[in-house]
Amino acid sequence: MIDEPTLATLLEQARSLVEGGKRLHAVQLYRRITQEMPTLEVAWIELAEVYAEMKQLDAAEHALLEARQYSRDRYEITFLLGNLNLKRQHYDNALSYYNVLQTEEKLLPARMRTHLNFNLGLIAFHRNNFRLAEDFFRKVQRLDQHFPKINESIGELLLRRGAVAEAVGVLQTGVKNDTYSWIGHYLLGVAFMRLYDWRNAYEELVTAIEMDPKEPAAWQLCGEVLIALQQLDEAEQYLRKALELNPHLTDAVANFGSLLLKRGDYQRAREFFEKALELDPKNRKALQGTAELNVATKLQP
């Protein structure tokens, strides 16, 4: 057994190695510490974190499982095991750990209890159980109304079930609490589009673009909004930028076809609709655009 001053020194050395990018050396030192002092939970946790940074997720899980054998308070280790499996998209495994914590939820620290419910919501969301996900997220909101991005998470679920007006209110609260929330402004733009409130949609999407100009989805939606506003030249600039960022963004390709259709360039419009349908044969915008194009060409003299 090593004494406490030596132990503290070794921990600091291991942390310095991690900060210096020498993760393999850090792992060796952490392994020595855990062998000498297996009940030192923080060493196991930091070892698992280093493995995770190295993308060695099996090793990270093994370290946490070892830690669980020695830990007197298993809540933290069990929670971290759930989180690791959630990150790996092993949802059944994650639930097996989270369910253990749920049975004693009232005994958990407030922070862990809130994050537990948020993570359960994420699992429900990824399994397309949106109603259950919303229930978990609303519980998170009751536990901590300032939990990061909780309004945005609820807003997205409200949009999915068509409660658009309610979503607008929730998302407006979200961007009020966090002015720099890209996803908040983006989703609020989507919500205003659903209400055909093109001006407010444009303002929110432009704000999202200013925050992250490398995200093609916002450029694409801005182009769509400007088409609805009959501002075709400006719409073209946004759609071109979206396609520059992602040439395979199907909705941007289809919307460019709609833009050309409105300009009467039927041949190029058809080319864009066909390209969009090659990318996604069920794309609603491309199918609708093709139908409108067929009607328009039949009406030609």
C-alpha cells in the first residue's frame, strides 16, 4: 500500500500526462494506482475517461466495472456505466444501469437525478417513443428549469407531434434563457415556417446561420423561406451556399428545382428534381415539384 502523499503525487502526475497528451503513459500510471489502492474511486473514473478519449470504450467500461466492485457508493459508477453505454448507443445496457438508479431515485444527488431523467428521455427519443421522451424532459424541467437545452428538447418533441403554437412558446423561452442557442433559433425558425410566418422564420434562421455558418440545414431553410416570400435571387444565394456545404442535401437540391420552376426554367428544374429523387426517392419536395412541373409543361402553348 502506498501512503497518501505518494498517492496524491501519482494522481497529479497521471493528470499531467493526460494534459500533455501522453495518454498511454497516463493509463500505465492509473493502472498502478488502482492496483495499489483499488478502493480509490476517482482513479478508476479518470482511467475510464482516458480510455474513452482514446476511443477504447470496451476498456473504459471494464475499468468502471472493476471500480463498481470496490465502490462503497455505487450510484456514481452505475450512472457513468449508463452514460458510457448511452454514448455507444447500447440502449438496453444503458437502461439496465439507469433502471437500478431509478429504483432509488429519491436518494440520488439532485444533479444526478436530473441528468438521469434527461438521459432516459434521450433513449426514448432515439427509440422514437416521443411521448415518453417528452414526459422525461418535462420532469427534467420541473427538477431544474435552467437545465441546458431542455426547452429546445421539449420544443423539438412538440414540433414532432404537431403542437406548433406551444412549441413556439417553449422555444422562445429557450432562446430567452440562452441567446446563443443555435438549435433554439433553428427550431424556432422551423416552428414559424409551420405557421407560415415567413418573416419571423427568416429572422430566426438568419440568427442560426450567424451562429454557425457551416451548418447547411439553416441555409437551406432560409432559401425555402425566401422562395415563399418570392425573393428568388436572394433565395438562390442561400441555396447555393447550402449545396456548397453539402452537395447531397436533398431538400436543398429539391428547393433549387422549385426556384428554377418559379423562374420558368423547366428543363433545369426537372434536372434538379430528378437529382433529388436519386438521392431520396421519397423526398416530398421533389415529388411535389415534379408534379407541379408536369402541370406547368402541359399548360404550355
